[in-house]
Amino acid sequence: MVKIIDGAKLADKIKDRIAREIYEFNGPRPNLAVVLVGDREDSKLYVSLKERVGKVVGVDTHIYKLAGDSSEKEILEVLDFLNKDVLIDAILVQLPLPSKFDADKIIAAIDSQKDADGFHPRHPEYVVSPVLASVLACLESIKFSAVGKTACVLYNSEIFGLSIKEALEKLGLQIVPKSQSVVADLLITALGEPQKIKKDMIKEGATIIDIGITKKGDQILGDVDFEDIKDRAGFITPVPGGIGPMTIAFLFKNVLEIYKRNREIKKTA
């Protein structure tokens, strides 16, 4: 029977540390700006969760909503405004963007020192992609060994997919193509296609990190058909309650790190 990686429990520990540190600053609260383009249900869900967690840990979250038919120029103007706004410590563009946009260009338009997601090509070393940080924390929590192991990554965002692959290769994992998912010891899926992953697509005893999230009526579904794979997989992150809470916790950890450095700069100015 598959074992559950409790991301919610891991995330609570991270959030507690963030809230405590912000409280001890006893000063102005950190500020995060979130830019949401279009009306994807999964993106709106993630943004609402981030806004909720911001209130819990002590970060003021400002949501900037743009219609899916907005122009690239409009998005870049919003980012330019936020880059110059001294109140805003950190900026996040919710991905994936509508397909007509060049996500790389838009992410690169964020001030690298305000990049909360760690996707900017020149982001500071102390800012780590929340998704990447969450994946690594999950693997660490189950003492996953990369030695002699293979991994497969399924994704719909090149920015995300390439960064995850690079990190896994640094751990020593051999990356196999999606057509060979059934031989992978570690399967990471971020497709946003509900219950697409079935037992015939995974290796016996594989560890599965399910990053996909889809809202269907009142249900929140992951990419993995849990009932179908539960007797075949070794470990899995559930949806909800797996990677989602962790990525949000690590996002606010990045916001805190950016905020702390801004405080130091203001002290010496």
C-alpha cells in the first residue's frame, strides 16, 4: 500500500518559523505582489491560497488581476510599476500564463531582486524555486536516495520542467523521457490533467510527486488517479495536502528572505 508524504504537516512547520520571525521584527510587514493573468481555475485557486497563507504568516499580499486578452505591453507595464514601488518587497507572476504570452520574457521583466519564485535568470542565490524546494524537502523527508535511480518529469511549463530536471540531475538522478515513465524510480508530474496518471504508467514501488492541481466542481484533483495506483506506488504526495501547501510555504520563505535584505539595505542607506 502506498505511503503518503504529508506536505501539509511539513508546510506548517515552515509557516510557523516564518510567522515567528516576522513577528519578532516588530516593524512594517513584508509585501508581496501577485500578478494573475487570465481565468484558469487552478491558477485562481493557488492565488487565493497564497493570499490566505499571507495573512497567517504576516505578509501583506496584493493581487493584480489582468484579463486573458490583455496585451503583453499591459503586463510589462504592471511589472514595471511593481518593480519601482518601494512598498513591494517581492513579485510573483502566477504560472502558467495564457499560451499566447512569452513566459520567459515576462518573468525576465521582474526586478531580479524582487523575484519571489526564483525563475528569473539572475535571481539571488537565497531565492529558491518554491516548487523545487518542495520537491527536495519531500524527498529528504522520506530519505530518498538518488544513487543509481532514474526520474521522469511530466510538465506543461518549460520554465518549471527544465529547472526541475536540472536539479534532479544535480542529485545524481538519470532523467528518462516521458515515454519511459514506467521505468522511473521517481515520477514528478505537473500537467494539470486530472487523474491522467494510471498504474500502467508507473514503476512498481515508484515515488510520485504530484504537483498537478485541477478544480472540478467542489473537488480538487491531482494528475494521479490515486485509487488506481495506490497498490503499485511506494510513496506519493496527495492532492490536496501534498506539494501545494509546501510550495506556498516556501514562497513566503523567499518573501521573508527578500524582505530581510531590504531591511538591511534601508538601515545602511
